[in-house]
Amino acid sequence: MTKTRASTAFLLAGLAMFASFTSAGAAPSAYSGSVEGWNEMLDGLRDLPSMILSQLPPEQQADPQIRQEVGRLALSAVTAASLDALASDPEHPTAVPQINNYLTIGQPNSDTSYRSIKVAPGGVYRMRGMRGSMGMVRIAQASPRPAPKGATPDLGGLRTVFDLNTLSLDDQGRYDVVLSALKPQGHAGDWWQLEPTTNMLLVRMVASDWADERQPTISIERLDLPVRRPRPSADKLKAQLRAVPAMSRTIAPLLVGRVQRLREKGIVNRLAAADFSNLGGLKQQFYYEGAYDLQADEALIIEANLPERCGYRSLILTNEIYETTDWYNNQSSLNGAQAKADDDGVLRIVVSEQDPGVPNWLDTSGYPRGVIQGRWTECSSHPVPKVTKVPVGEVRRMLPESTPVISPEERERLVRERRSAVQQRVLW
């Protein structure tokens, strides 16, 4: 027998032996039982899609397209909860990536890179890194808690928000700040005061110019405990598994019913001020929103006088279950750097399925119904824009004559550049 044939015979014999151990007639292994907490986790997730669907009107619950989108939303929630369970540790903290174009729970803002950091009340922490060049980097304190069954989750209301851009820098552009409930004795550098019940920091890094603004770097450590992390106990690992369903069931249906509530209030194809103070909304940020309902040949023209002073502004779209419309591959969001006002100081933006051939276009991307949401952040005024519904063919007649024409070829180029810029940002 040749060496190759002998090796093959040995491999086949080994596979046959393995099969005999795993066949139906083999004696069960002493270690074949389920990992504690695993089945409990799966059982806690089994009805998650049904829980989300219950927030929708009957006709949407029966829609096979929306049902599968609910499945995506549920998977997104489980992924976010699993990442939190695996990486979040107030004793050995790190900035964990949060919602984005693919983790769509909570209706992420397309301009924002989100991180969450678990902290322990009473802990002393040090955060440092390169500040970068983003005009807006906010770190909000929070105390998230699941709501009782059937109740609307309350994320604890608005709390103190830290501004990374207010910190002092060394000659290389690095910041260094201590966070604690009480200022450490003898500490002379930058210090942020944590509220007594804060157990999470939500980091928002907001870029208007996706291509050129440099994102800050963030490291965080706990100073009042040893840096070495011992092997996690079996009980702690079990608790991580059990935490996944609770968090998933809190965040998945959080905003799903919001679209229907807007419709019930008659806020359809118009806009109204919105309150997100108990849902993780950012201080000094004014929100407005409204449901849209458009045929393929219809468009909405949104008009607002720009504030004299404004730190940040944006408009984004969502679908019927409040997932932000895919902004990587569509022009479904616009910010202050991307959407310019006309010569008269009025910002005009068109929302439609068909491309109207104008620069300020929000692409509904195949969703005939959804939500338009806007933000004015640190602005001198907070206008709620006027909305006018017109046939797509009438859009240009309603806009100033000086409005540029965007050809299909130019739109293709612009969206490809947009896609490249957003993918080169650090989002994970």
C-alpha cells in the first residue's frame, strides 16, 4: 500500500470511529447536557418578533414584507444585546459599538457613530485619546432600565451631557479626563462629574463632512480597581446569557409603534415637534418629525428658514417600523454639509421615490410610507418646516429657477462618493 493510500485509510477509519461515538446507539456523554442559561436565553427570544408585530396595526401585521422586516429588526436587537452582554463591563470598560446602518434598532442618525460604555455608580474612570476634528462629540449619562411588561420603556430622562471638544489638549491633540461622582483629591486636570445613578455613557460622534472630519479615539479605564481582569466566573457568564432576552425585548419594540401614533394624530405629510427626552434624546437638540405617505409619482417639498446660528442639522427617513432607511446605498439623509439653502436663505428638500433631478433629494428607497425626522442642534431657532405635496413632475416648477439640475449619471457618481465616504468612517 502506498503512503497516500495508507493515510486515506487511516483517516476513513478515524471518521468511522467518530461516527460510532455520535450515532443514536452510543452511550450519552457525561458532558452532553445544555449549558446553563442557554435554553433560557433562547426561550426568552422565541416570541420577540410577535412582540414587535403587536405594536403594528393589523394590516401591517399581515403584510409579508413588513413581517420579514420585523424579523430583521428582531435580529438587530439580539445582535446589539449580545454584543453588549459580551463586551460591556463596568469594572473593565470599553467603548462598545452601537446602532448603525445594520443594527437598526432605535432609529440611528446617519451622521452619528455611536458607542456605549457601561460604568458603575461610584466608580472612578479615566478617558483619553485623540480629539480629532469633529464639530460635535457628545457623551451623555444614562441609567437605562427595562419597562414593566406592556409599558413604554423609560431611559431615565435627559441628564448631563459632556462635550469632548471642551477638554484641554496637549501639543499632540490628546485629551485626558477623569470621570467620578466626587473629584479625586489633588486632581488638577480635566474632570467630569458623574451623577450618582449613572450606569452607562452614550457616546455620539457626529460628522457632517463624512470625508474630511476626523473621528476622535477613545480609551477608558477604571482607576479604583486593579487593571487585571480575572477569569469570569460561571455565574457571571450565565448572567450574560440571561441578559440578552431582557435587553432585546426592551430595545426591539421601543419605537416601532411611533409611526402609527403619528398617523393617529394626523401628522401625515406634515411635520410637528417631537419629544425624545425619555427615550435617550440629546440635550440641546430639537427634534421634529412626521409620517409620510406617497405614491410613486408624488413628492413632498420641505421648506424651512435656516436659523441664523446652528451647530448641526439633518433630515433622515425611516420605514414603517422606524428603522432608518439605508443611507449607505441611497441618498436617504442630508445634513448641513450635504444640503445647502437657496439664495433666499430657505432650505428646500424634496422627498420622493423618483429622482427629481435636484441636489437636495431624499430618496424613499422603495418605502412608500415611513417617517421624516429632523434635528436642529444648538441652533438659534427651531423652525418646524412646511411640507407641500406635489406631483414629481411639478417639483422643479415649485423650486427657485437657480436650482441646479442633477443628471442620472451625476446622481450615480454622487451616491457612490457618499457610499465610499461613509464606509471609510470608523463605525464598528
